[in-house]
Amino acid sequence: MSVELEEVAGFLGQHEPFSHLPEEVLAGLPAQMAVTYVRRGETIVAPGQVNDTLHIIRSGAVDIVSGDGVLLDRRDAGKNFGYSTLVGARESQYGMVAVEDSLLLLLPRASFSELLASYPDLGRFFQSASRRVRAAAEEVRRSSSAEVLRTELGQLLRDRELATVHPDTSIAEAAAEMDRQGVTCLIVADATGTQRPGILTDRDLRSRVVARCKDPRGPVREVMTAPVRTIGADALVFEAMLLMGELGVHHLPVTGAGGIVGVVTSSDIMRLLQADPIYLAADVERSSRSDLDGAFRRAAEVSARFFERGATAAESQRLLTSITDAITRRLCVLAIEELGPPPVPFAFVAVGSQARGEMGPASDQDNALVLGNAYDPEAHGEYFAALGKFVCQGLSEAGQALCPGEMMASNAAWRMTQAQWERTFHGWVTAPDPDALLHTQVFFDFRTVFASDDAARAMARSVRESALASSHGSRRLHTHLAALATFREPPIGFFRGLVVERGGEYASTLDVKRGGTAAVVQMARLYAIVAGIGEVATGERVRASIGTALSEKGARELLDASDYLSDLVLRHQARQLRAGARPDYHIDPRELTERDRAALRDSFRVIKSLQNALASKYPVQAV
């Protein structure tokens, strides 16, 4: 082999996908290639032109542009282009234009086809950006195999008899039956099934009978919990654990073909996990405030370990959110114990990532209070100021950072009555200014974590429903939110490849949140508002928007990009936690594999494409 051919083979061996070829195959490729030089501004392949060549950039840079001249990507040395016409239609959908004087290596179709036939892995690499994103996302999903928590509840309850009692049975007889069977709960149901079933737990006996000196000769129907929240027998242990954490219960009836077929308990899960910290970290119901010190940090570590054991990023985020919800609820209870009963009903609501169930180790606080309309600032202000401070400071001591913008219940601005919240949302919707936009994008993710009573829960729900109703038809708000969703562009494009920060603390890193995961969240929020959908979680928002605000193809590509980016971020943050570092979203692309860099670029391209579509649908000039 001549020195020139050997040098070309060495160059190819440094870049995907050729770096995976056997040495003897790599050594033979240069002899099959031609070399061409193109001047800056020269069109290499025009839209609609037949192309039978894979172009590899030896030096220089080439723009990939759409048929209407929109820049889609800029590729530099080591990258290639023209492959779409070799794996699909021969006529190019795009234009390829040199933006620098460039030296190109040309591999003809026949040689390219031989490579694909001999090495199928190359075919996967040379698919379109969206297909490679889907492949990366599917690989993440397939790797999710945390077996213990993925046991179906039906298997867990197999060969276990359901303990039941009739609604007219006396409380004393029911308690004796629980003792006889050695169970901590009974399903309360009549034989005919005409009445909705309830559940009687050992906690009900303590709080509703003993604590209230209830006559034990009365019927069990008077102290049971009804109606009951249930879960299907085909659901996973993991899902049951999260639902019990969300509801703050220790018993969850399981339904099958014939109705309720069993009850899963927190003790069942604890035994199954053999005192796994995933469960123990979530059990904060009896914790004192000092016990909660560092609880969020510990939960973040547990979430990261769960992820490393094979859970998806979404499952790990839900787990961390569930534990944070439990910590928040416990702090609310402790605040009431210290301050006394609330003078008016209140709901402690999470906004931002906690509301969406998408918390990561780097998530800070975003929360607020919804107060009953009877709230009097002079009479009640001091109480709720103290409560907001107690909970937010407690979360800070648990390890969850305070919000830099003070969007927290400890800030008087975010403690409002139901009526005030509804007026505030109406103002944000009808006359959005920069501050309103900032608040809207966070507060439209709105979920009750703790309510002092049912009335408080209902008033928080009313605030949420009112906000959705007023925002659904507001084209002006949609345009503003679209501008916000497209403002932070993914770090690709004009700067060729992945754009890193040039200086400061995060020099030479990518901020995967800004223009990446945050852009996905913002777009999904807008799609849901436009479609009038009440979903809060990003994935559910995207799926529910199909056919209204988003095409099926666009939704699939956005979900795959989101899955991949979330997985990449959590891998990065898990490593930081192991190293004792503060978790962040700044990733050094030099530490990524070539495949991850390619998938990252493809994910950013999908986001940029959907941002372009939003910018066209909601032009800023229309504001």
C-alpha cells in the first residue's frame, strides 16, 4: 500500500462508521475511492439530483440545506453525506454546498452496497437521523430490566387468598378476623356485588375506632375506606410502589377478571426488595424533621442506582419525584403539627419538573400555595408565611436546592387564594409579558402534592382547570410560548457539529438542558395547551397531542429524542453523584463515544426541526 492510501485508511479508521471495519477491509477501501476538490460556495449535490456517491469530508466543511434553502446541518472533517440516496430514493431531498474549500473522498454506490451487504451494522448507521434516534431510544428501552421491581402483581399475589368481610359485620368481628388470618387489611364487600367494595386496614382501626372511641359493635361500613383506589394485576411492583407513595397508603387492592383479587402491601414490597434502599428511602411517613436532613440527596443516589440497575431514565425520574413528594407531604404534616391547624384550607402544589414527575438529581424547588378564598392576609398571613418557610427550608435541608428565582411557597408572591390564582393565570394568558411568560412556562406544570382537606384539593384542581380553559384558545399566548420554545436552539448548526461553551466554569462542555431537554419540555407544554389537554408529564403530553397539535411521526421522533437525552443526562449525573460532585447538565462531548455523539447530534436535529416548524406556524411578527 502506498503512503497516500495508508494515510487515507488511517483517516477513515478514526471516524464512524469505518472505525468498526476489520483492518484488512479498511486497508482496501482507499483504492476504491476517488478524490475531488471543491471550492467554497460550490454545490456538490443539488436537491432532486441523482446521487450515487458517498462523500466523506477529508477537510473543509459542507452545509446540508433543504429544498427551500433552510440550513439543516453543517458537517466537517470526518463526517459524510449523500448516504440517504444510497439507502433510499436516488434523488436527493437536500442540497449539499461547500462552505469552505473542501477535499472530499468519494465512495461509489457499488462499493458502498458491498459494504452494507457484508456488514449490516453499517446499514443502521447510514439510516436517516430520525431512525438512528429511534434505534438509540429503543436500545435504552430494551436495557430497562430491573427485574425485582418489574415483577407483575399477579405473580406476587399468586396462591394467596383474599381476606374479605361483609359490610354489616361488626367492627369487633372484623378485627378478630384480621387477627385470625394474620392480615393487616380486609376487603369489605357483599356477596351480590351490588355495593362498591371498600377496605378496612389496621390504620383505620387505630384512627377511626380506637382514637375516636368508636363503638366496636357498629358495622364495619362506618369505618372502612370507600371507594378504594385499585391497580391491575398486570401492573408492575414498581408501579404499585409509586402509586402507594403518591396516595400515602400502605395497602393497594389489585383487580383481575373477577374484580378485586388481592391486596398488595408496602410490607410485601419491602420483603420482595429485601430492605432495598429504593423502598426504605421512600418510607418517610414517620420521619422527624431532623430525620429528613439529606433525604433528597439520598433519594437522588437511590434513583441513580435504580437507573444503573437497568431502569429507564423516565422510571428513575418518577422514583425520585415520588420520594420528593413523600418528603414534601411529611414536611407539610410536621408544619401543621408545629403551627397548629390551618386557619383556611390550603394546597401545597408542585410546579416545574416535580409537577411533571421528571425530577433529576439537579432539580431545584418550584412550588406554591393555593389558599381558600376566606384567607385574610392580616389574620392568616403570618401562619402561611411560616408554613411556606418551614416546608421550603426543610426541602433545602433535605438537599433539594432553593429556586434561584424564588418561585417557592416561601415567597409571598406564590401564596395566593384560589380566586387570585385564577385571575393571575387569566392575566398571564391574555396579556403575556416577559415575566408572565417565565411564570407561565413553569406554573402550567401544576400538581397538588399535599392538601389540608378535600376542599383544598378541589380548589387547586379548579385553578388548574381554569388555567387550561383560558389558555386553550389564546393564539397570542401560543405565539409567545412558541417563541420561547424556539429561543434556545440546540447546540448544532452554524458552528459545525456540537457547539461547546468557550469559557467559564463549563468551558468545552455542552449544556444538554438548554436547547435540549428544556426545549422538549417547552414544546410539549405548548402542544398540550393548544390541544386543550390536561396531561402534565412531557411524554403523556406529546402522545396526547398526536392528531391535534403534532403529527404521529413528529411525536415519535420527539419522544425518541427526549428518551435519549434524558438517558444521557442521567448517566452523566449518576457518574457525578458517585464522584461526590454536584450534578449538572454540562457534558463534555469528548468523553462520549462516537455513537453517542452521533445520536446526540441526531436528537438535536429532531428538536431543531420541530422548532423550525413552530417558528413557521407561530411567527414572532404576529405577536
